[in-house]
Amino acid sequence: MTKDGKYAYVTNFGDGTISSYSIAADGRIALLESIAATTTLGELSIRDQDLSQDGRYLYAIDIFSQKVHGWRVGHDGSLTSIGAFPGLPPTVAGIAVR
């Protein structure tokens, strides 16, 4: 969830996508985008994700390509790719972001 509590993101391991949700002031959650971001569309891939401490970036590990993917979080909750970074071991299982 973003620092301001307005948006949440969920990884979809089965199809390589990230879904985004808006969170209303009263706590109601609504789907913002079913596919807000993707790594390997339609393939098993995204295992874990986390937001940076300042809430401006979302990072996710892709076990298929063995990369960390990154996105800039927009003021409207949208995600804009900042790239994919190789070098993860084949046994990668989780991510911690600062």
C-alpha cells in the first residue's frame, strides 16, 4: 500500500502482472487497473513485490527472467516502468526494498 494509503498493488504470479486498487477514505477498495504493470505477460513470473520507503517506486522479482522490475508510482496510482535489472539467482523467493 502507498504511504498515503490511497493505492495498493497485488502481484499475480500466474500471469506475470500487477493489479492496482484504489482505497477510499472510508476503507472501501476498488479495482483501479487489472493489469497496471507486467513482466512476462501470460507466464508464471512475479513472485514478490514491495514499495520503496518513500512510496515513489514499486519493485518486483520475476523468477522467470531472474530480474528485478521497477516502476515509478504516479500521483494517480499508475505505474510507469523504470526498467528491469538482471542478476537474480534461480532460487530467488522474496524481496526487501529500502
